[in-house]
Amino acid sequence: MDNKGLALLGAGFAIGFGAIGPGAGIGYLVGKSVEGIARQPEASGDIRTTMFIGIGVTEAVALYALVISILLIFVA
């Protein structure tokens, strides 16, 4: 297998494994936020704001994996 083939394989692994953690993290985050809103509806604004900040931070990991895979595909 040549270097281009290994780079494409690495790109697939990078985005594949890089999406598992954020997917699980966002699912857990949203589930706990909904649970918190159900327990304290008066704090829904604060919980929702914190949830969206957490989603943004968690999603950054998937975006880093996407950037790495694009770099492997087009640069290597």
C-alpha cells in the first residue's frame, strides 16, 4: 500500500473515531440538560445557555478530526 492509500485510511479513522466521542458527549449533555429542565423549569434559560456552550465545546473535537482528515486527504 502506498502513502496515499495509508493517508486515506488514516483520514477515515480520524473522522470515524473522532465523531464517536462528541456524539456520545452531546447525547449525554442534552439528556442531562433535559432532565435538569424537567426538575427545575424556572432555571431553563440558564441550563439551556450552559448546554449550548457545552455543545459548542464538544463539537470542536469533531471539527478538529474533520480538519485532520481533510489535511490527510488533500495534503498527503
